[in-house]
Amino acid sequence: MNCCGSLSRVGADVIAASVPRSSWQSIADSTPPARARFVGGPSHTGTSMPEIPQDGEGLVTYHQLLPFEMDVAPVTCARFSAFVLDTGHITEAERFGWGLVFIPLLRDNGPVSPIDGRSPWWGKVEGACWHRPEGVGSDVRQRANHPVTHISWSDARAFATWAGGRLPTEAEWEHAARGGLDDPRFPWGDHEPDDQDFLPCNIFQGKFPEYNTIADGWRGTSPVATFAPNGAGLYDMAGNVWEWTSETFRLHSTTSGAERRNSSARERHEVLMKGGSFLCHRTYCYRYRIAARLALPADSGGCNSGFRVAFGPVSHPEVRP
């Protein structure tokens, strides 16, 4: 079990989905957000000052990017509703009949058993999916402009294709997140969020997981564009929801340890995610930094997993140490 909510559904029984349209069709809106345009050129991934080296973030690699565009905001519940209304898409969470939810979000919904002892703050909630983020009794009608959640990799790719785009590569994502700065730690620069006065993104404040001060005003997801954009005009490149990339997870190294980790990632069908979520904190999951990386099974997706769409020809740069 990953600290950020990883649980593969491989081998699980599939439950026939029932998707009551009345709970979400009223918010459907296919209007896309603005796009940020990037001219391409030399770029890099990783950092020379890693905080979680086992994730591979300390392996600095250089890339030559083609020009590309990226939505300035993650896909919202309203836009995903329009996609489902148009295509009839059934998400993996709906097909399997349950999703992972941060248990403190269920304080008014009755007790839920932890999914395992290593991450007791995660619960397997029956019926939790994109239009019922906390399971039966919840819906997205008051969250039209929040990022859609409970999205798997295949769900994200299906939407991106419908929108005429694709998921971004890691190099594109990091390049966009830097927003024109040379090598910042965060999309806004190097100033660390402090839980009190400097709150530039939607992450956890307080002592995880026992006590959330909610200093930034949001217990769970926040509407897109609630916090200031980076220099390229992109919102929520740190915090709010994790974002799927187009790449399977791997460490760009030939060491024996990296080979073992990459073999495990292949066996678990792990895909790379970026950006952190509303559950990240420096003392718990310090992954709202630009270089930070997360591996999740492709069929997973919880209350903090979403995505955004990129456009343009895919760069296939030479990757070198």
C-alpha cells in the first residue's frame, strides 16, 4: 500500500456498474480551459537536491522537447461529466464498485474499515467513484469546478483522446511546472509552505493524519484556479490532485537496485504521477515538489487522483544521465 493511496485492482472481481445520470448530468460542461503554449527546446527532469531519492527524483536527465501545449488546469468534474454524457464511458472505479477514500473525509458517513495496517487513513469505500467521491450519499453537483477524482490511467487516456489531446510526458510536465524559472523547487519558486501564513497550494496543514488545521480553507479538493498560477499560467501544478502522465514508472539508472525497482514496477503495471495532492505534507509525503515522483498501479485511482491534458506531437528525446 503506497502512502498516497495505491491499491491495484488486478485480480479483483468486476461489479456491473450502474451510473445514475441524474446525479451529475446537470453540471456537464465541455468547455475546455485555456492552454499554455511551450516552444520546446532543451529541458530536464529530476533534481540535484533530492528529498526522496528512492523514487528516482535525484537522477537528473536532459531532454529536447518539441513544442507542446497544456491545459492550464486539471480536468474538472463538469468537463468529465460532459465526456461521460457524450461517450457513455464507465470508469474503472465504477466497474469494480469501490474506490479509495481518505477516511477523515467520511466523518459524517459512518465508520469505514482501513484498507490495511500500514496506511490506516485509507478506506475501501463501496460506490466511491468520480461522481460519488466519498461513496453513496455524496455527489459532484457542488463540485463542478473541482478536479475530477477516482480516475485511473485508462480513464484519463480515454478522456484525453476525446478532447483531442494526450497525457503529458514527465519532461513536459516538469518543464511546464517550472513556468519559465530555471530550476525551482516548487511551481512558484523555492519558498516552502509553512502551514500558517504562506499557503500557495492545496496541501495538508497540521499533523498528518490526525489533525488538519485546514488553514488553506480546504479539507479535500479545491476548485481549480483557487490558488495563484505559476509563471506560465498553469494552476494546481502542486497539490490538489495527483496527475497521471503518459509514462510507465521507471528509474533512469542501470544499477542493480534500479533494475529491481523497475522490474517490480513492470509487474505491478505502475505508471508515473506528478504534482502531489491535498494530502501531501512535508513531514509525510513531501511530493508536491516539481521533481517528486509517484508510482501507482495503472488501474488504481482514489479521492486524490486526477489529470490534465497536453497537446502536440509527442517528444521522444534521448534521455541521458
